[in-house]
Amino acid sequence: MSKSMFGWLCLMILLLAGPVAQAQSLFDGILDRAQDSAERKARDRVNQRIDQSIDKAINKTEETVQCVATDQECLKRAKEQGKQVSVINTPAASGSVKCVVTDTDCLKEAKAQGKKVEIVDEAQLDTLRCAVTDADCLKRAKQMGKKVEIID
């Protein structure tokens, strides 16, 4: 093969290699964007399902009224409003209140009412006190099968 022929062949390879490399780079970019989009959609769906679960828990809590078993007026009002009733056996007017150590509002309320405070773990409570915006608290309540009292 002559030098000029070899030179032309090298030039043709270089001219063809550029567009092939650009096409490969473009293809890689499209694949990366598709993968990012799929990951984003998966995250969005998981977040949407978590939000739906939290909404269901809040709705169920809002639709439930707690009444002492002997409080006929409370039971009647709940029935008239079409709400579910959660019957508690004893009134909360006892001499002590169960509070989680991190629940400062519970501690303040007990002090204001002059009640003795019993510090307990969340697992020992029948009802968890959660803010509407406290997704972690709402998730824990759902996982433990606890009722939720919305505190704000």
C-alpha cells in the first residue's frame, strides 16, 4: 500500500470515528437521563404512598371520638356525628398522667393540672401524641398499631 493511500485511509477512519464517538456519547447521555427519570419516578411513588398512609391515619383519627364508657352524652354525640367511638374504661382524672419524656406539652399539662407524671416509653402508651407535620411520629404510631392524638 502506498503512503498516500495509507494517509487517505487514516483520514477516513478519523473522520468516521468522530461521529461514532459523538453518537455513543449522546446514547450514554440519553440512558443516564432515562435512569435518573426512572429513579425519580420510583421515589415520587414511594413518597406518594407514604403520604396516602399518613392521610389515612389522620383521617381515621379525626373520625374517632374517645369517650369514657359511662359518658352517655359523649357516646350519643359521636353517634349523631357519624363518628367512630373509642371507649376508654376509666376517666383520665386519675392522680397520674403517662408521658414520654420528650413530650414537653404532656409534662406541662400534667404540672398545670397538679397531676403526678409517670415517664413511660411510647410502646406503653395507648395513644401517641403527634403533630400533623411530624411524619416520623405518625409512621411509628401506624407501625405499632397505636391511636394518634393530633396536638396542633
